[in-house]
Amino acid sequence: MAAIERERFPGEGDRGLAVYLNEESLQEKIYSIIPSVEEWDDDLWGVAEIQLLADLEAYEFDDLKAEMLCQYGDGWGEGMEQHPITITEGTMYLSFWDDSDAFFLKTEEEMLTEFPGKAKDK
């Protein structure tokens, strides 16, 4: 979490990655996007905590996913994965994106439905 916090820029304020949204409808409906991580059954998962000002339409959710892919692959995430994190076992590099078929973006509800054994205290 400390490494993620170091990647924040002062201009993001409490809005995080939401300041970089391109789509006007998303700018109006999303207050903040804060990258984080959660541990589920000894696996580390990248998480984006999103605070909405209004509900998103289905197409807007698709637009949000596309913008998050850009941020994770070429924007915020590219910077994040280039900075080493010192851990007990040595050095770790944290990436929120990869180009494999294993990469996905899902809502918390989708995660709890598809990975019920992963959730603890949810």
C-alpha cells in the first residue's frame, strides 16, 4: 500500500485516477478512483475503489473499463510497475495489468459471485 501511495501525484488530491478520465459522462458521474490491493486466500489482487456520484449506464461501465485498461497499461500502472518494492524475500514489482488471457476487470459483485472461496468477511 505504501508503494501505491508513493505513485500518487499531488494534483490527484482525493480523486485519485478519476482526474485522468477522458469521457465527459464519466467525469460527471465518478468522484474518485483509488488503486489498492486486497489479499484473498494468500493471493494479492489489484483493486480500484471507485466512488460514484451517480449510477453508470452499461455503456459507461464499458467505457470505464476501457479507461482503466489504459491507466493500468500505459498510465499510472506503467509507472507503478517500474518501481521496485523491497519485501522480506527481496524485490517485488507490482503490476495491475498484463496482456495475458488471465487479466480481467470485474466489479466486486462479479468477483464475489465468480470467486466465492476467495472472499473473506464479505
